Amino acid sequence: MSAGGSGGPATIPGLVAATADRFGDRLAVVDGDVALTYAELLDEARTFGAGLVAAGVAPGERVSMWAPNSARWIVAVLGLWQAGAVLVPINTRFKGAEAADILRRSGARVLLTVTDFLGTDYVALLRGTGADLPELATVVVADGPVPEVAEGWDAFTGRATDEDRTEVERRAAAVGPDDPSDILFTSGTTGVPKGVVQTHGRTLRVATDWVAMTGLTAGDRYLMVNPYFHMFGLKAGILASVAAGATMYPEPVFDIDRALARVQSDRITVLPGAPTIYQSILDHPDRDRYDLSSLRVAVTGAADIPMELIRRVVDELPFPTIIAGYGLTEGGTATGTAPGDDVETIATTVGRPRPGFELRIVDGEGRDVPDGEPGEILLRGGSIMSHYLDDPDATAQALSAEGWLKTGDLGVLGADGCLRIVGRAKDMFIVGGFNAYPAEIENALLRHPDISQAAVIGIPDERLGEVGMAFVVLRPGATATEADIVAWSREQMANYKVPRAVEVVDELPINATGKVVKETLREQAARRRSG
């Protein structure tokens, strides 16, 4: 099933309706005591959409969601699209001021949130900011106590009339592939987050191509640990599952013991995630006590996938299909390995461009570099973002008139057409005139028998300009010292790549999507130097 062309649905409401028609009796969502078939999911989504109509939300207006993964998240997002609205998700780790900024900038009319997630009341957080949000007319609480300034889920959906439901069906049919579907804000770890505006047609391409890449089917059971506010959880998660008719098992947070228990009890077949997800499984001391034999598909999508980690997944876990891919909020999944690729390809590359994608590697002047040399990755294809919200200058800087997206990622293209990620352009540092790529050094460090995780940054050095500093997490029971790791590194890699400083830490700082927050490490390093 493809977006547009070949007679496939061209919009998200069209996709949901087609799946409900094909797989109406199949389980769509299982979340605690909630179990919905695809027919029931469509009906519930239309009811939520009708609630939006009753609340005065017009087609094209924004609906924000600040909540953990759940069945109601799925119902609400499909429902808002039925009503012709545009999704604006908010990172569940954001504080009140950060959420208020996104609500203000997007002009969201409705906020769906919760009041008791991990001891946090998001409505109270938002109110505590004192922010003026004149566009925000309605706050709906999907889970938890309902304060006076909000209304509960049942009250909100209960206001919908038959006329509202009829209007939802009319709007769903009227949505076009070029209409905006979602505004996903980038993580903002290095500045103000930018809102990536996508359309129904472009978003569907991400979902349906992910199905083609992974072989996701109606018989699959997908454990969803990737947060829905992120492109991976939303488009390679919810929408890919809808496109395939797979069953969704949302998880509000990643808890390794709970995840392993669910794999065993629910016979989970699909478990994608950031590299840290697989690291947690591999390092779990009781892993062998769980029956993980149902696992069929593993996909990891970080820009800096540890190669040694992939080797361990191949060797130690039961997945017959393991895919390494490269994607980003602005463009969806751009490359991927293929089922049947050898271990070396999966472990050392992120595969080839997906159908419909073009890829270039360029130098600082925008000139193509030869295969085998590093440069910035440029992408062009049918799922590249439309634009950045209310930011024509940033759009022009990132997106050329010819449609090429500057990713800010550094890569090397092999003679076989496979891409290897060597880091973020902003993370590269120069040691005595030599370019040092953190991802390359991190992958080398992960070959050390005592190291389970590694992150490398550049720090100032009087003689060489910059040198590497590594933050490492040791395996349980490991005894390697910082001096041991530096000495080992000198035997394993070129001198300019060797970290001059190593700090052993209990854990690396990661964001909600599982990526290491290197800005936090730079702050730690600065404190260490000043101390």
C-alpha cells in the first residue's frame, strides 16, 4: 500500500479508512485493559474528531498533545486528522515554559495532556508558567485528575453530536495530500527548537516506506517504546502499523523488565528503538530467563549507531531481521539496510538510500566529494519537510531551491552505495589539523571489552587546539580505569583520535528519544576543567 500512486490512499484519513475496511476485525491497539480492533479504532477516532468539531476547531488549526504513549494518544491523533486538524506533539520531558513556547508558537487551539505521569501534573506545570496563551481554548485530560481549567476525556468526546460526526466524515474526505498534517519540533538541544511542517502525502511516504523496508505485516505485534511525540514513534510506529494492519502495544516509558515481560507474554514480534534500548536488553542480567523467540524485526535509527552494539544484537538476540537506518525529523527514514544484508553491512553502515531518495556528500563549499571521503549529507526525496514553521530564513538555509536538504550530519558513501555516519557537523573537532569524528571514536571504544557505552566530545587544548574527551559506562563487574582506557586507545587508533581525557560515569545523559545529549557532557567537561 503506497501513499498516492498505485491507487493507494493519499491522506492519513484515507489510510485509516482503508485499513479498517481491510482489517476491521484485527486488533489494532492493546493497552492494559483496552483492546481495540481497527474498526473500533476508526470509530473512536471519529468520535474524538467530532469532539474537536464541537469545540470549534476548524480544518487546518493545530491540536497539541503532551502525553506519554497510550491507546488514547493513538485515538486522538487519528481523530484530529479525521477532523482536518494539524498535530503539534510536545516532548514529555519538557518543562512548563518549553511546552508553553511551543503552544504559543504553533497557536494550538486544543491541548490533550495528562496530570499524573511519573508524578508530574502537566496542566499544573503549564499554569505555573503564567504564560499567556490566547489561542488555547480547550485543555483535555486524557488520564489523571481533571482540574477546573480542563475537561476530562469522556466529557470532551461526549459533547460530540451526530452532526459533528457527519462533519468529521466530510472533513476527512476533503483532506488533500498537500495539506499540513503535523508540526514536529526538533529537539532543541543546541538552540530554539524549529517546527518542521509536514503534509499528509509526505508523512504517508515515511510510514508506507517503513513498512516496505521492514516487511511489517498484519500479523505483527509491535511493542512501542519510541515516544509518539517523535518522528520514529509517530510515523514509523503508529502510522506504519496502521498501514500494515499490525497490532500496537504502546509503552508510556521504557522499563527493561516490563519490556522483556511483554515480549514473552504478548509474543511481541517487532521491537524498534534507539541503540540504548538494545543495549539495555543485552546487558540485562536475567535476559535468558525470558522467552524472546517471537522477536522478528529490530530497527535502530540513530545517526550514530554503535557498530559493536549491532554486532552483539546479531550474535546474541533472536531477531532474524535487523535493520540499521538513518532518519531525521526533517526527512523521515532516508536510508536503510535490507533484510539479507550481511552482518558487516548492518554493523558498519546505515544502508542505501530508500526508494525515491537521492543522497549527496559535499564539502564545506557544497561540492560533491569522492566516495570514501567524509562530508555533509544532503538529501532529496518525497518525504523531505515542507518548511520550518514561521521561519523562512532557517528554511532557506536548510532547503535549497532544488529541494536538497542540508542535514548537518557527516557521512561517507562507500563504493557499494552504503552510507556510513561519522557524526554531526557541529560535533566534529579538529586535533592538530586532523578532523576527528566522535562517532568513529565511540565505535572504536565500544570494542574495549569493559566498555558498554561511550560518548566523545572535543575539548580545548593549548597545543593541539582541540582533543577528544570520552565519557564511558563500564560493563557490570568491569574494572578498567581511565588510564587503562587511554592506554588501550593508543594501541587501537591513530594518535589524533585517542581521547586525552576519559571519565567513567554511571550513565550517559540521554533525551526522551534515546540520543546522548552532548551539550550536557560539554557542560560537565567545562566544570571539570574549571574545577
